[in-house]
Amino acid sequence: MKTTKFLRIIEGTDEGLRVALDSPPVTIGRATDNRVALSPESRVSRHHAELTEDDGTWSVRDLGSMNGTYVNGQRVEWPKVLKPGDKIKIADEVMVFEEGSGDDSNTGSAAPTRARRVPETSANKSGTSTVNLDEGGEEENLAEETAAQLRVLIGRLDGVTEEMGKMIVGQREIIHSLMLALISRGHVLMIGLPGLAKTLMIRTLAEVLDLRFRRIQFTPDLMPTDITGTDVLEVDEATGRKNYRFIRGPVFTNILLADEINRTPPKTQAALLEAMQECHVTAAGETYPLVPPFFVLATQNPLEQEGTYPLPEAQLDRFMFSLRVDYPSEEEEERIAESTTSDRSVELSKRMTGEEILLLQKLVRRLPVSQHVVKYATRIARATRPGDPRAPEAVEKWIHCGAGPRATQYLLLAAKAGAVMRGSLAVNCDDIRVAVPAVLRHRMFTNFAADSEGIEVDDIIAKVLKEVREPGEKDYQTGR
């Protein structure tokens, strides 16, 4: 006799509802186009979760809901395989995954008329056609036009990466991080030894984007006005009248390369602070806005310290990412040596405009994030601070100052951008974990004990990631 799988709701506004799972995928939510269309009075999202079947094995995944999907009390971040008897909880609704004979589907307890079949479209199957904007009953579907725009823009961004690959050998993770920062409106500090193509990567990025590019070589005698601009006195020869005219500095661009930024005194470094944070420059009492997008990419040599000045903590905090550029692999180094010692010329094409970048930045910021992901990002940032109840032993022992609230903001922005770049509209905790090292390594400051024992910040970050757990169901029940 054929065995059929069922969902039976045992708690909530739809208690007693029983649905036969005969045509996967099966979506669950308040919207009437779900196969399991729950009561409009329930607290579930419009498109909350989806059940799929693969060779007789059923699994459930969350569709980016605000309050999450749980199986036997555990939050579902990735598709979770189901076994008969498993309890699925979404908001106040608790349902049991059951199996029975095929005849059960024809009984009075089978799926009621309220259950609706999902139209067979690629958007429904992928689960990316819907985004939950809030827990209320307002608009929760990402408009078709906006979704189409996002697909096109991500394709253009992939084209930028491919075009950079014509010039840059390897360093795929660094290039990916540059793309994340670009669509998140963030600035990047790149730290690496000489000859690792830091400057070349930035120049190549500027060449494949249809944006203005300026480079500043930071030196000990560089003045703040060499960055922001200066007032010059002009004399009208006809009338003899004198007036000051502001000559804009190289900061008035779209992509600014601050090469060897630690070679100039803090006073000159600070000239970038207002531009990086506020996107404008103040000179002689006048404020001059910077034309977006504005993107600062700074390089730094970690080896040579003679004649250098450490970046102030306030300026370090303005950088979204701190990226460590490492040596290439042996195979990559062979390719670099071969290509750079031959008469090879590479022609790069413009792949993305400033208007497209601004639109993509706007769409990334509009992407909603569940409370579960927000809680996890906040926990990680707070765990870097000595004295915090969540701080692991490694932080208490080796860190004298941890990350501030801006770290949490950048973790969420990077996670949103990461989700978009992997083709998903649902941000999960893995997106946070991927962004953690680049966001935190320049916001955590080691003490003498760590320096004397040779403990690196990245070692401590790894311990934080290992010890800080994701929020569970109890965290929402207690309100913590």
C-alpha cells in the first residue's frame, strides 16, 4: 500500500489542520498561494517555510522569515531532513510530520479546502521570489521588477570579477571581499607585503568600473589640504577685486586609492575621516559634498615600520573590512612570473556604471534580516569585549579593547551583500560567519600578554566564532 506524508497542526490558530504532501515543493504561510495556507490571524510570515522531496526524503527550509522555523526545538538554517514524528514550529503554529497509507488522503481529516496549490514556477521552486519585510501584514513580496533588476546587477558584478581575472592571478577571496564592500558602501584597508598586487588590484577594479579614480601616495610630508583641497587667492586684473576659490583635492572622486596610508602623520590621515564617514568635505567653513559612489581603498605594508605612523582607532573603525593579502600559491606564482615577463597586453572593458552600483547598494540595504541573524551578529560583536558576559576566556586574557557597535552594523551589511552575491534573498548566520574575520580583525586590540605569547587577532576571532552559539528558541521565549 502506498505511503503518504502528512502535516498535522497540533497547536496554534489552525489546530487540527491536516494536509497531504503529494506534490512537492510545499510552501507554508499566510498567503493564499501557499499549498498550506494558514489562517490570516496567525503570526507566521506570508511565505514562511518550504518542504521539498528528493527520492523519498523530505526536508524543510526557512524562506527568510522574521521569527524562524524550528524542528524539534532547533533553528533551521539549512534544509533539515525530516523523519516521521518530527515537530515543526513556525511562530505559534506547531505541526507534526507524519506518514500514513494513501487512503488517508481521502478521509475527512485530509487537507481542507483552505490548502492551496503553489503555481509551478521557477521562482517558487528556488524560494527567492519572496522576501519578508516585516512581521505585519504589509507588503512582503519583492516586486518582480526589483528582483529582475537584482539579477541583472549581480550578473554585471560577476562580469567585473571576471574582467579583473584577466589581469589578476588568484586572490579570488580578496576580490570577492572588495565586491562585498563596494555594494555595501564600505571602505577597505588592505594589508600585505610589497609585490602582492594590492595596488594593481585596486587600479584594475577602477578600470573595469565606469567611475572616476584618483591615487594619493601617502608620504611623511603630505598635508591635509593635499587630500581635501585648498583655497587659492584670485585677483581680477580688470577690477582689482580679490576673492578665494576652492580647488578640489583628489578626494573628490569615486574610487580613492590611499597608497601606504600609514606613512603619513595622524593629522593628515584624519583628513579622510569626514569624507569616509559623512561623504563630504568641509573647508573654510563651507561643506562640499562628494559625488556617490565614494569608495576608499587603502594599502599598508605590515613589515616595514620605520617612518610609519599607526592608524588611529577612530580611522580604523571607518574601514568596513581589513583584508590580509597573502602570498599566491606556487602554481599562481608561476603564472604571474610568466605573464608579467612577456610582451602581453590586456585590454579591460568597463563592466558597470556608477548608477548601477548605487542601485545595487540600495537594493542590498533594503534586504531584510531576521531577528535571529541580528541577535547572532550582536552576540559576536559583544563577545569581543573584555568584561562582557558573553566574552570567551581568550578575549578576557588577550584583548584589552573589543569591537564597538559599528562592527555589528558592518557584519549585517556584509551578510546582506554576501547573500545577494550567492544568489539568495535570505540572509543566514553563515553569511555572518564569513564576514567576521574581515570586520573584526582591525577592531580588536591585543594586550601585552597576547603580544608576548605571539597570539594573533585572527586566532582569538576563531575562538570567538567557536564559542559563541546561535540564538535558540529559549532566547525568544525569555526575550533575551
